Amino acid sequence: MIAICCMMSFNIVANAGNDKPINVNELPAKAQTLLSKHFKGQKVMLATIESGVVSRSYDVVLRNGTKLEFDKKGNLTEIDCKQGIVPSQLIPQPIKNYLKENYRGEIVRKIELNKKEYEVELANGIDLTFNKHFQLIDIDWSAEKEKPTDFKAKSIRIQHADIISKRQDNVRQDGQKAALHSTLPE
């Protein structure tokens, strides 16, 4: 009896997380509609179904590197536009309003949606987390990106270097004028 239970649980674990390639027309209708509406002209390079023990999900990778994930009903659960921009129509309006007010001009690269929260990754490395009522609950920085203090410090270093460079140029010019002036006949 114990051996049978162990074999069954091993079989369940072994089959969980299996990705199987599928055709685009095998995606749920909602997922197909979203792709044709928001990614018209983008070729689907790969579509897979992941069948787990309890749930099923779909992954789609477009030619431009954008990766989309859908739940079993075809609802978008994640969009990662590594080289592009998340289409504005896919960003919930309250989040767009927050971004417009606080991060004007920043590009949204990734959004993860689940029942409890929305995670938004901006191109500048800021990760914003909103609860299901669209209230901001966390701000985090991606490890690969510089933090604001780094930007400020770098900007100050560049400005300082520019000032020093201009002073050195002025000193050289003054020195050349003085040398030229001393060689001129009076």
C-alpha cells in the first residue's frame, strides 16, 4: 500500500510543470483575441500549455521577445516586454493614473497579475506592487538597475568632471594667451 502511494505521488510530481508545445489556435479564445488585438503583426514563435496537478496555464513567446502568460481561461496573468513596451490598453486604468502622476514618461516593461496584487516593472528598474484595490503597497528596485542615489551621485560626478574640465581648458587658454602676449613685441 505504501509503495503504491509513493508511486502515485511520484507520478503526480513528475507530471506537474510539464510544458507541451501547442498551436496558437489551441489557446483559449480570450488569449487569442488579446494577441490579435494588441500584438497584430507579431509572429508567435512558441505557444505552450503547462499542465499541473491542479491547474493549467499557457505561455506565448513573440518574435520580439515579449512573453505572455495566461491562465486556463485565457486571462492574462503576466506580460514581459523585454525589449518593448506593455501596451497601454493592458495596464489597468488606476495604475496608469498612478504612473502618470508619479512616474510620468516611464516605460512599463512587465506586469504580473494575480487575484491579490499587481506587480509592475518599469524600464528604470523600479518595481511597484499594488493590491487588488490598486493601492500601492510596495516599491522595490531591480538588482540590475541603479538606485536614485546612484543616478544622483553619477550626475554630480559628471557635472563635477565637466566643471573641472572647463577650468582646465580656461587655465590652458589663459596660459597660451600669456605665452603669446610675452612673445609679442611692445
